[in-house]
Amino acid sequence: MYVVGEIDIEKYHVVSDRIRTSEVIITDERIAHIQKRHPNDYERYSRYMEDIVKNPQYILEANKPNTAVLLKEYRNDDERIQLILRLAIEEDPQGYKNSVITFLRIEKKRFERYLRTKKILYKSE
């Protein structure tokens, strides 16, 4: 388990008002999943992970409870990143943390399609 960073709980209240902790982690199992399903994305883009959870450009509604789809575009690098974050809520077992489910680079078309078709819960200024 590795600490990715911290979230601003107030910002993430759009997903759940019962968030237990601000700490975000990623497990070895999730890193292996990302490396298998999205080759080279973890190695090339993990440097963005802390910034995305701390300062998401968009928080979109996910298809699972207490989960957020985070999107961020880095125009200087011409990169768009998607991160799925499971939030630890008060009802979860003691010790659960907010955790990265998956993380990948996405194409501009997919980024724009998500903004058109998914419910936007939060947009940065």
C-alpha cells in the first residue's frame, strides 16, 4: 500500500457526505491491474496521480456508490488522465482508506465525450 496524497473532503462531498478520511492510497494489486490493463500508463503518468486527487478538474458521477470518476487535462503536456477513486465512508470497515481503483491516459475524444454524457458533480474554476 502506498499513500498517493490527500483529498479536500469538502470538494468530494458532491459524491458522499460521509467520507471518513482525506488520505488516498493505492495497493500493489491495483498497480498491477493498471500495468496489465493499461500498459505503460502507470510508469508514464503516475506523477500526475497526487495532483489529480488533490485538484481534480472534473468529478463525474460513477456507476458505483461512493466512487468518483476524476478527469484532468494537462494542456502543456497534451495529456488527459482519468482516475477512478473509491471513497472510504463512515459505514465501511475500520481502517478503510480512499483508494485508487484504476488510472489511465485517455484520448481527447473520450475526455470530451465523458463531459457530454456523464453527470458532472464538480468542475474546477
